[in-house]
Amino acid sequence: MALALLFLFPLLGALLPVFFASRPVGLLAVIALLPALASFLLVVLQLPLVLAGETLIHHWQWVPSLGLTFSLRLDALGGIFALLISGIGSLIILFARHYFAGKENAGRFYVLMLLFMAAMLGLVTSENLLVLLVFWEMTSLISFLLVAFSWQKSAARRGARMTLVITAGGGLALLAGLVLLGQVAGSLELSQVLASGEAIKASAYYEWILVLILLGAFAKSAQFPFHLWLPHAMAAPTPVSAYLHSATLVKAGIFLLMRLHPALAETHAWFTLVTLVGMSTLMLGAFVAMFMHDMKGLLAYSTLSHLGLITLLLGLGSPLALGIALFHLIGHALFKAPLFMMAGYVDLATGTRDLRKINGLWRYYPGLMVLTAISAAAMAGLPLLSGYFSKKMLFAASLTVDQPFWAVSVLPLWVTLAGGLSVAYSARIFHNVFFNGQPQDLPKGIPQPLRRWALLPLLPLVVLTLVIGWHPVGLFDFWVVPVTLAATGQLLPSYDFAALDSGWPFWMSLLALIGGIAFYAARNPLFALHARLPEVDAKEIFETLMRQVILFTRWLVHQLENGSLQRYLALLFTTLLVLLFWALQGMVVGPLPLSPVDPAFAIGALVLAVAAIGVVMIQRKRLLALLLLGVVGLIITLFFARFSAPDLALTQLSVEVMAVVIMMLALSFLPQRSPHESSKARRGRDLFLAGGVGAAFATLAYGLLTRPLDSISGFFLEQSVPGGGGTNVVNVILVDFRGFDTLGEITVLAIAAVAVFAFTQDLQLKSRVSEGWDAQGFAEAHPLLLRVTAGLVLPIALMVSAYIFLRGHNMPGGGFIAGLVTAVALTLQYMAGGLVWAQQRMRTQFRPLIGAGILLATLTGLGSLVFGYPFLTSTFGHFDLLLLGEVELASVLVFDLGVYAVVVGSTLLILANLGRLMTVAGPGKEVG
Amino acid sequence: MELILAVVLGILTASGVYLLLRGRTFSVILGLTLLSHAVNVFLFAMGRLKTGSPALIGVVDDYADPLPQALVLTAIVIGFAMTAFTVVLALKAAVELRSDHVDGEAPNEDRL
């Protein structure tokens, strides 16, 4: 539980500032500080345990069927990150108290800040890869909101969009990579993934996994060429930049690389990819930083450079290099956060971040100057500070690389050069701000004094930088060694810091120092030279690219979606055809011999084929086509009857009658003929598509029919009598074995009927009817003979349907068929007597009938729950009924009665409402 | 026999698909009906064709496969409801759009 509290504190604490949003910033800061400090203390309490090598893991079941558990872990690696996140986060909250003093939107900042902290803490304590991914995406989203904090400014909006597109795009790649990783490792739990490193590296998917995961990590950690977003994210308020870019967001990618080290690292591909990307970012950041005139821009590029350095070290792959990377990561977080805070204060006090204007501030802010001096010196790698050691350790590590050739020859030179550049930009951020002559036309005139206690948030970090410089062995032995053990599983020997003071590392750092100072001294001619270079604005390139993509997708959408349903359908069928062609390969003929031809069947098939083709041929003469369609339906009825499906034959017959009636009704409102309008090419295309789909379907059917059948119907045949109490297996399946399905199906039927009812309510067809309608039609609408016959038929038909209904469980019949027969009989009454006449004689409305049917069926199902059986369990018994003799009654009979009611009600609701449309003098009110 | 059935199924499907691709709502309804016939027969045939052996326990010795029959039975009824719904939709469209073209407008008004 303590593990979950770690991220739950800030997550729930994020609600607090919401309630106090209108209060003074001071109170808000205290309220926001509480959950952050709570998490910090929680980590501190766990630290002795995890630094001693313990791994705390806790699982909560989430979706067990998917193997998804909400599991958290805390080991030394997660612990050190959690410590940085919550510790520096607390100081940033204090810093923001000064930054937002007198501004209104501090409440929003603190909410987002705490949410972000929660996401980062969750990220570093995830045990399940998918949980990790959720937190990862959460950081992307919240960083978008944080960067867009001053959303009124266009720069903030564009910077935020860029951040989101790049980091979330990387997140997609990461998703694919992690899922693949989980597949290969056989588990999504980190413990198992890390333990199966050898299997992963040997797998055929290793390169895919590596590249996808690296894409995600590099996009997050702003590695070349995904570095574009980081400088533009500087549009955010300074506390955001200080937090995101010193300790958290950009370190998430680094964390991932360290976390997955045992699973992915120490291969040739890893070395090449990670080292080269790290080298590029290192040099690019260091070089550009020097030429940035924007204070935060300089810090942003220096951050890039340091991230590149850490990535480069991780690329080397050895546990020692990872340890050095970690050493530098801690040092970087400690010196970069104060520098950002300094930039924030100077920005507030002077109203500008332009280094060409900000000069000579030492006499206004002596305290700030001292603290900045220490942090900048650490960044430059001056002796006796944290950066000094990590830089020399890097130099030493670069000399130990023994292959491949390019790394051996280039790497030491490369890192020395980058070291020199970092000296130069560190010198600039310090010297330029606090010395370098007088301030030049600052927007706010004379710099304002800092608020009281404003330096407090910087102080602990600077002190820690000094402590590390004084006692690097302590940091290495007590922190880096256990964390490296947790990350790689290998115990590092104690590092010999004394060896760094002589030999190559010493000379390399001396060279970097001198070179950097010389570079800074020669800055003015270099700036002039740089200003003459063509300016490349990454944001413009990015925006242009995005615009192109949007234009392209819009074009594509218009191509595909032009509003023509015919075209959509043609595209769908084309896709289907391609997929079927691919799927049906090798499917053509099965092993079974063909059975002998049944002559009756052959004749029926011939009629069916002719009728179907005939429908197509004469489809423009709509009434004739409809009649031929009826022929098709009848042949299919005979087909069912011939091949042992009496229930189907009865159903198909009744449905066919009603369907033709409905279509005839509809036809009376529609044009009687279709115009010639398809071009020859169009007809050709459609014939090709239709022929193709038909051929594919025939192939599929033939392929399946010539293969042996392995049916699950044996169970139903065996259990029908003992389990369901009926001999008509089809009906027993419908109302008993698969009763739940049937319940769903009658519900669909009811919904369709009610939809028809609703649609016809406000449909005004009468005006259309009167146009082309032959007045003679009305005169003979209800011929006497039909009327009399219909009256005779009704009781007989109702008797028949009652019989069919009752015997349905044992002989062909049942609720569906009885319902349809009843509906047909009643339809006949409507046709013979007219809507008004018939409606007056109906004792019930149709919608209540439908509702009652569904209710009855559901209640029957629920009834079995009362007796402690699962939903829709049936029971049956034999009863001696008057006149009928012994009858078997099953509880499913009640269920079937519900089905019957729904079928009758739905069918008649549809017919009556369609009929109402054409009754000029019909009942004005609704029918059904 | 299997071959004949497959060919007939292919013809039914092809006719249905061709009608579905026509531009007028009534043809589409015809096509839809033909296509559901094809699908129903296909599903039914998956239980294999047997004459004189309905799945009535005790009446005959050899039983046809009852499961596809049960599936197809409900499919027929729901297919009817769907046809009815499509018909009303077509009527509604014809009234509101003053055209029975599936795109709701005369085909000569070509869109981009």
C-alpha cells in the first residue's frame, strides 16, 4: 500500500489547490507542498531498505483474464528517481510561490504540477509494463498542459503542440515495443522481463523491440533528431521548465533505458544506436547552447547536451558506464534546477531573458550570484564540484572503449570537445548575467530586489552539489553502486577517484577547461559569425510539415469519402474481394467426394438461379422484380423443406409473405421504374465486383462442403429430451439451450419494429399518394369476396397457430412460427377489411404487446434465479389437460409465449404503420 | 450436389451484390434480400444437406444438424425486421430528399 501511496499522495493532493484557487499564493504553496513532502518522506523511509538491495513489489488484480495486474515495484533505481522527483518537486513548489506571487493562475499551476509529479512517481515505480505505459502517456499529456500553461500566447500553444506530437508519437512506438517485449518475454511483469534478457536478445524480434522502445525513450528524452520540442517547450513558465527539464520529464526516457538495461543493453545494435544518438545530441546541444541569447534557451540546449551525455554513457552498455551516467544524472538534476530558478528570478526582476541586455547583476543580487556560481561551475565541470567528477569519469570511460574502430578513435576527442563547449556556455550563463558590464535598457528599469526567502529553494540543491564535490566516493558507494546493482544486477567495485587526478582524464579535462575559456573569450566575433549563418527555425519546419500532413490527409479523406454511398460500398466490396482472395488460397477443393445429385434439388436450383438473375435483369421494372424475388423466397422455402428443416420452411414461408407485402406497400410510394443511369463502365465495374464476390462465396461454400463436418450438435441432440424436455431439437435450442440468444434476438426485433413506428409517425406521404394514384384503386380496395374469406380464415388460422405453438417443443413449430402465422392471418384481415375497420376490432395495441412479450420472456428467465438456478434454466413436467390428453408442459412454454407475443406485435406494428401511410382517409391518430 | 449448391449460392450472392451497388433505394432493398437469402442458405448448408431426417428425436434415426437451423431461424426473422426498417428508411429518404437515389440527390449533380 505504501507503494501506491507514493503516487496517490500527489494525485489526490492535486484536488486540494482546486478548492483554494482564489486564496493567496503563499497558502496555495503550503497546501501543494504537503502531498509532495508526504511522498518525499515516504521515499526517504523506504530508502534504507531499497538501498540495501531489497525490491518491494505489490500486485493488485486488475483484469486477470488478460494477465493485467496493477503492480508496483520500488527498488534502488526507482527509489533514487522518486527521491529526485519528489524532492526537487517540493523545492519547485516553493520556488513557484515566489514566481507566481501577484499572479492569478497559481492554483492551476499547482494542480498540474502535482498531477505531473504523480505521473512521474507512478512511472518510476511501475512493475507492469502496461502500467508503466499508462503513466508514461500521463506525463506526455500533463506536460502538454504545462507547456501550454500560458495558452494565450501563440508560442506556448505551438510549443505545447510540438511537445505532444513528438512525445506522444514516441509513446505509440513505445506501446508497440513494450507489447512486443511482453510477448517475447512471456510476461508483462518487469521482474520476469528483466530475468529473460538472454531470450529477448536472442529473439528474432529483438531489433524491432529495441528500435521501437528507443524511439519512445529518445522522443521523451529529446534526443537527436527528436530534440526539436525541448527548446520550444521553454515557452512554459520557468517553474515548469525547471521541473520538467532538470529532474523529471526528460529523465523519463533515461529511466526507461536504465530500467530495461538487463533486457536490451550490451548488444552491438544497442551500442551503435544509443551511443551515436547520444553523441549527436551531446554535441548539438553544447554547440547551439553557446549561441543562444535567450537565457532559458541556453539552459534548454545545455540540458539537451547533458541528456546526450547520459545517453552516450548508457550506450556504452557496461554497468560501470551506467553507474557514471547515474552519477551525472544526479549531479545534473542538482545543478540544473537552481540555474533554471535563477533564470526565473532574473526574468521576473528584469522583464527579459535576453542575455545581450542582462549584464552586471552582481551588485543587485549578490546571494543569487554566489549560488549560481557554484551551480554553473558544477555544470562546467570545475574542480571540487559534482560535474568535475562525472566529466572526468566520462573521459576515463571514453578511453576504455575498445571497439569498434570509429568509437575508439572519435569518442575521446568528441567528449573533450563537448566538454570544452560546456565550459563555454556555463561561463556565459554566469559571467554574462552577473558581470560583463552594465545592464542595457532593461524593460523594467532598475532590477527589483528579490522577495524574502526567495533563495531558499536553491539552497539545498547547491549545498548537495558542494557535498558531492567534497565527497564523491560517498555518492558513488552509497547510492550509485546499489542503484546500478538494482538496474543491471551487477555489483560495481568501488571507484578509484584518485586515479582521475592524473593521466589522460586529467589532461583531457584541463584541455576542455582552457579551450572552453578561450572559446568564451572569443565570443563576440563568434556571435557575429553565427548571426550571419542562415537561421533555421525548427518550429517553422515542424509547422510546415504538420500543415503538409494535414493537407494530405484532408485530400485523402475527400478522395475516399465524397458523399457517394455507392462508392463506399464499391470500396468495401473491393477490400472484401482482396481479403477473400488472400484468405481463400488453397481452400478450393476439400477431400470429400461429391454426393449424388438429387433431381428435385437440381430443378429447384435451376429455377432459383434463373429467378435471381431475372431479378437483376428486370430490376428496373420494379413490380416484376419484386414478384421474381418472391419466387426466390419460395424456392428457398422448398429447399429448407426438402433438406430436413421443417421449422425453417414454415418460418421462411410466413416471412416471405409479409416481406413481399411490405415491399409492395413501399413500392406504391416510390417510382415504379428505375431510370437508366449507370454508365457502361460503371456497370462493368459492378459486374466485376459482384461476380468476384459471388465466385469467392461459392468457392468458400464449396471448399467447406467438401470437408468433413465436426459439429457440436451432438450435445444438443443427446440432451434435448433429458435436458430440455422436447423432441424438436431446433426449438429446444431456441428456447432452452440458447435461450439468452433468443431473448436478445426478440429484443432486436422489437427495437426494429418500434423504430419503424417512430419513423412513420411524422412521414407525410399522402400528398405523394394522391399524385400518381389511380382513384380506381380505392374503390375496389376491399373486395367483398376477400373480406368474407378472410373472416372465415381468421379463426382457423388462429387455431392452427395455437396448435403449432403448443406442439412446437416436440414437433416443428414454436413461438416464432406460431407468431408469424398469426401475423399473416391478421394481415389478411387488414388487407381485406382496411386499416380502420381492422384497427377498430383489434383488442390490443401492438407496442404494449411487444413490451409484455419481452417482459414475459425475461421474467421466465429471472424465475429460475428465484429457485437458485442460473438465468433461463428450464424445467418441465407432464400434465393431464382436459380434452387434450397428457401434455408435456415446460417452463420454456412461457418463454416461447413471450417470443410469440413479440413476433406478432412487431410484425403487425410494422405492417399497420406502413399501411397507415397509404390510407388517405385513415385513422389520424397513431396506430399501434 | 455440393457443386450445384455452391454455384447457386454464388449466383445469389452476385445478384445481391450487383443490386446493392445500384443507385436507387428499391434496388438496394432487393439486393439486400437476395444477399440475406444467400447467407441464410450458406449457414444452413454448413450443417450439410440431408433429406428426410429432421431433427425430431424419436421420429427418424438420422438427424440433420439442428444448430445451423436454429441460427438461421432467428436470422430469417431478424432479416425481415431489417428489411422492414430499410424500407421505411427508404420511404423517409424519398420524402425528405425528394429523390430515391441512395445519395439523396440526382446522380448528375456529381460531387467532388
